[in-house]
Amino acid sequence: MTNTNKDNCFYSDSFKDYRGKPIKLCWSEELWITHLNKHPEIIDPLHTSELISKTVLEPSLVMTGYRPGNAKEMLVCYYKEHKRSESDVYYSKVVIGCSGPDLYVKTVFMGWALYIYVVQEKKYNFKELYRDKKTFL
Amino acid sequence: MINITDIFNIAKRDKWVMEYNPDLDSLYWSKPKISPSTQLKKFLQDFSLYITEQGLIEGLFIEYAKGNFISHNTEYAELINKMVKVNDIYVLPQNKVKGVEPLLKSMANMVGNETFDAVNKGLDLEKFVMTR
């Protein structure tokens, strides 16, 4: 989701990814509510920050590229496996935008998926930036 | 038991709303507010489903809507074209729903049919949706 004017941050935080790169977050109250309504697993800003931090600091897989139909903004997608079974995985995903002066959090969510369907970006020629040797993603 | 064949009627009964976030290219057709016990479950190529602990469906989520799903299923572009901007997202107004009901029914059927295909290919749906 889009970042908003820094003067209008209802929820703000900053993180460092596995490379030590700083990532900002600044969501208005309206943006927070919009997000929470569709992704209740984020619970509150404290939980959300913990989730983002874990995902970007110790990711299982990181992909970068441009989403189809939008060549303007480069994205970095961080995936983290939390639980797995023989065919599916419980994972978190954080999408970072790179169009501003700082890297910034566009969205975060968690879910279960069959392995073959987790990383959508494989279809769009995103480049792999990082892969944990142990990941099945 | 998850009721995958009745998504259209569930959506009508529970007053699902369709929302599009252009910044993320995400399309949601779901209850306005997803219940806290709900988890996203993805066992189909394009759709993720919101499913509660009891196996009830609360919505659908498409991660790359225009860039992927609609580019392969162009008839659904009408859904987004009929939406109106509300702050930073687009919403299908209630007074436009009637006009696109065949498309919504078709999308619901697509989820049902693709699920049957997945089950026929070996997906243990009950186990997958109940895993927490």
C-alpha cells in the first residue's frame, strides 16, 4: 500500500533488511485500517513491526523486479517461511517500494500456500537477490 | 466442510465488497472486514481464499490483478472499470453490482471449477484449509 506524507503517519517505523539497508514505513490511519481490514493477522502496529522486521532481516527468499504493467517502480519482495509441511508453507511477505528517496514498506501479510503458488514473482522475471539454503520456496 | 461451490451466494449473503488497490495491483472481493480467525489460503494459481477456522469463506484475493489475472481473463476488466475511487483505492459501488452479477458469478464459478481440478489432481482440500 502507498506510503503517505510523513506528517500524516499514524503508524511509522524503520527497519533494516538482511543487507543492512534501511527501510521506512509511514502509513496514515486510513491506510492502516484499510490494511488491517484485509489482513487481520497483522493485529496491531507492534505485531506488524515485529513481523516486518523478522521478514526483512532473516528472509527465506528475496526477489526484485517490476510488477507486470508497471515498469516505473522497482519492487523488492521479501518472503519468510514460518511453518511448512510436505506440500505447503505458512509464510510472510513484505513488499518494498524503491521509487522514493528511501526504501519503504508497501504491504505485509501472511498466509498458507502450496509451494508452487507462493512466489508469484517467478512468473514475471523478477531476479532472485537472496535465497536461504534451507528454503523450499 | 468448505463450501467452495457456493461462493457467489455467500458473497451476496455476507455483502462482500470488491476493492482494487492500484498501487499494489491487488483485487479483493471479500467481507468488508475480514474476521481475525481467518487465514489466507492459496491453492490455486491466481486466487487466494480467506477461510475461517470453521472452514467458512470470507473472500478472495488476487495479488496481481491487472498485470496477471485480467490480462489473461480480459472480460473481468469491466469490474475494475466500474469502480469508483475512494481515497487511495477503488471500490465497486453497490448500485453497480447488479450490472456485473454475471461476471461475479463467473468468477465464483472459476474458483469452484479450478478447485475441483486441483482436488482431482490430488489436493487434500479439507486438510489444507484446516491446517493452522
